[in-house]
Amino acid sequence: MLPCFLLLISPLFCFSCLLILPLGLLCPSVCICMDYHTIDCRDQGLPSLPSSFPLDVRKLLAANNHIQTIPADLLLFYGDLIYLDLKNNSLTSIEEGTFISSSRLLFLDLSYNNLTQLDAGVFKSAEKLIKLYLGNNNLSEVHEAAFESLSSLQVLEMNDNNLQSLSVTALEALASLRTIRLDGNPWICACDFANLFFWINENAKKLQKGRILHACNIISFHA
Ligand SMILES: *[C@@H]1O[C@H](CO)[C@@H](O)[C@H](O)[C@H]1NC(C)=O
Ligand SMILES: *[C@@H]1O[C@H](CO)[C@@H](O)[C@H](O)[C@H]1NC(C)=O
Ligand SMILES: *[C@@H]1O[C@H](CO)[C@@H](O)[C@H](O)[C@H]1NC(C)=O
């Protein structure tokens, strides 16, 4: 490529230089930058997310890698992100504050990872989030304030995890919920399960029918 000062000589070249810069120089080499806003880094065996992207990325596809963490400042730098797909990676936890500046995020897929717990306020500030996929993880603890501020959420999937109980308080925060999946968990027959069951029945009109809850397991405490 010509040194950039030479490009200054020709207005036409300079124009193309501007077009190439954001795509060519900021697109991580392992990813495909389809346009200014969509970056596809799927199926690359990546151990972590590439360190920099075009700043105005809106859709980041990074499924089917071995990514172990979501950098806590990802959404601080890439505040235009609307769609984040991290399905089928190796995430084991979500750092506190990761979604604090995710005010535009609508879609988040974290299914097929190794998450074990969701802490209070873990998705705080993701007020616009509509779809949240957490199925096929190893979740055993979901804090009753885990979904606070997700007032726009319509779809929540937590099927095929390791949940033995879930406080119905966690779901009561989800004012816009339409579809929920909780099947494929080793529920224990106890108060939490009963409350969950009643809550789903009470909200049957607004919740889409489907696989929500399967049976619970009776645990005997007698010696
Ligand atoms: C997960 O990704 C691996 C490649 O890293 C692929 O072989 C596998 O089929 C994917 N599994 C799912 C459930 O998408
Ligand atoms: C999840 O953790 C288990 C046990 O530590 C491990 O065997 C498995 O490979 C991990 N899966 C992923 C997708 O990282
Ligand atoms: C699931 O998490 C538990 C700890 O909560 C751990 O002992 C187990 O190995 C994990 N299983 C997988 C498949 O990662």
C-alpha cells in the first residue's frame, strides 16, 4: 500500500483510504467484518475475544470458540453493541459490572457455556435486553436479584442447567416476559418449586406455552 502522505496528493485515493481504514486496520485478522457494524469471529478456536474491533460494532458473533471471559470493559468500549453471540464457549463466570453500559443491547446468547451462578444485578443496566439465552450451562445458583433491571426482557431460556431451585422473586422482575424455558433441570420438590409452578400457572395467559417446567425430584430426608 502507498504511504498515507502520498494519498493526500490525490483526493480520490484519500477517499478510498478513509473507507479502508476502519475495516482493514481495525478488523481482527481472525474475524470477518461484513460491514462496519457486523463482525463474525465464529468457529475460530479463539481462547479469548480479539482485543480490538471497529468501535461502532453493533453485532458481534463469536459462537463456537473457547472464550473464557467477557472482558469487563467490553460494553464500555463497544457501547453500540446490540447483538452479542457467545454461544458455545468456555465462560465460567460473568464479572460484576460487565453489562453496566449495555444500554443498547437487545440480544445476548450465552448458551452452551460453563456458567455456574448468576449474582445479584449481573445484567444490571441492560434495560433494553429482549432475548437472553442461558440454556445448557451448569447454573446451580441464580440470585433472586439476578435479573433486576431487565424490564424489557421477553425471552429467557435457562433450560438444561443444574438448577435444583429458583426463587420466583427472580422472575417477578421480568415485566415483559413472554417465553421462558426451565426444563432439563434437576428441580427438587420444595417450596421454591411449588411457588415457581404457581407463578407460571398464574401467568399462563401472558407466557407462551411450551416446555417450561418438568417434574421435580422428591428427596427423602429420612435416615
Ligand atoms: C461447539 O463448538 C464446537 C467447535 O468449537 C463444535 O464442534 C460443536 O459442534 C459446537 N456445539 C454446539 C452445541 O454448537
Ligand atoms: C465445562 O467444564 C467441564 C468440567 O470442568 C469440562 O469438562 C468441559 O469441557 C467444560 N466445557 C466447556 C464448553 O468449556
Ligand atoms: C458443574 O458445576 C459443579 C459445581 O457447581 C462442578 O462440580 C461440576 O463439575 C460442573 N459440571 C460441569 C459439567 O461443568
